[in-house]
Amino acid sequence: MLDTLSAQNALSSGQSSVLTYSAYRMQAQKMACPRNAKAQDFCSISTLQLPKELHMELNETPNQTCIQACIACATACNQCFAACLQEVDVKMMARCIALDVDCAAMCSLAANAMARKSEHAQAICALCAKVCRACGDECAKHDAQHCKACAEACYQCADECAAMTSAH
């Protein structure tokens, strides 16, 4: 990893492509938080942007389509879960709610595993496809629009995860 001086020099000279992400964050944090900041002071680098080259490297992974499908499915499952809790007969939606929670958690795990290129990503995605199909099948039984949207996202994610596991 680059030391602080190298990171600062690279930032000021425009050679951002030589920075590792952690070196960039370290330098950006120092620029955003003065050394005399107190513990209760909030220091943020959220307003600083990554150099374009580094941003592209972080977002280009071999499984980007599958990662995006997993994130979309987790979001749809969380929305379905929340909407099911507002239904008149929540007890009738119990299995849907349980599978929404399981599926959202599994999809988040799968997306994170692929993003960090985990050695277990293929096995995780195989299980994710199975959970997504089960959730999609349950949601498809219900007439609510949130369930229909969730089922569609689940089936899309299951297909992407299955393709990812067969491609490796």
C-alpha cells in the first residue's frame, strides 16, 4: 500500500490510477478530517469523489450483471416484506414474509461474495438461486403487485446466479 506522502503526491500530480483504493481513502480521510478534530466531530469523505480510473476498476467485475440482479432482488424482497406486513391478513403472508427475509439476506451475501471475489462465491450463488426460486414461487401465488414485482426480481436473480455458477 502507498504511504501517505506517496498518496498525497499522486493526488496532487493527477496520477490517481496508481493509487490503491485504501490509500486513496486514507488520504481523502486526512483531507476531510483535520488532525485536531474531536471524537464528536463528524468527518466525512462523502463529498470527495474517486478518480474516474479507480471508480471504473472498482465497478468492473466479471459477475457485475449477477451482482446487480442480486442487489435488485434483495431490494424487491425487502419492499415486499414491508408491504406484506401492511396487508390486512398478515398471517396469510407469513411464508412470503419469511422467504422475503431469507432471500434478501442470501442475495446480499451473494452480491458481496462476488464483489470481493470470494472463493465461495460459486457455492453461495448456487444456494442463492435455490432460495430465489422458492421466494419467487411463493410470491407468484399472491395477487399483490409488490409480490408480483418481487417474484419477477427473484426469477431474474435465480437465472443470473444459475448462469454464474455454470460459467465457472
